[in-house]
Amino acid sequence: MRNYRELEVWKIAIDFVTKIYNVSESFPSSEKYGIISQITRASISISTNIAEGCSRKTANDFARFLEISIGSCFEVETLLIISTNLNFISIENSKGLIDEIQSLQKRISALRSSILK
């Protein structure tokens, strides 16, 4: 069993969730059960799948959870683009968050590759 709390990628994912919650507070209240719910759940899924994967016994199982985490990153990125197109978030804020999520995608992917070696 691995200690997920020691993984830098997990720590970054946890910080990212906070940023998503903060930015989504400015979204219209009509999106409470729409984009707000979807983007917060997807951002939470990134770190929780890393943590859950750490509990798995085999490298392949851990890698599968990291793959799911990467999928959640892509989901968040897509929702950020949609939110920007709908003017729920500024282009500047969106760009910064998208840069962060793309960096996180690469880090998780690198971890996944190292696990499978």
C-alpha cells in the first residue's frame, strides 16, 4: 500500500479542488445543479482516485485509478472551456486554471508511466 499523502501530484490535486470551488462561487446560482456540481465533482475525483489507487495491491490497479484521474482532469478542462464560453469565468482565470490542469494531467500521466515500468 502506498501513502497517497506523500505524493506531490495528490497535494497539487487537493489544492486545485480549492481553486475550482472558489471560482465556481461566482457562477450563476442557476448552475448549482449543472456546471457547478459537475466541475466540483470532477475536480474532487482527481485527488480521490489517486488516493483510492494507492490502496490497490498491484501496479496495474493503481495505474487504472490514475487513468480515471486523468479522465477527470480532461472533464474539468472541458467544463472550464464551457464556463468561459458562457462568461461564467474570465478568460484570464480560465487560462490559469487550464494551464494548471494540463500540468496536473502530465504529472499524473508521468506517475502512471513510472508505476507501469
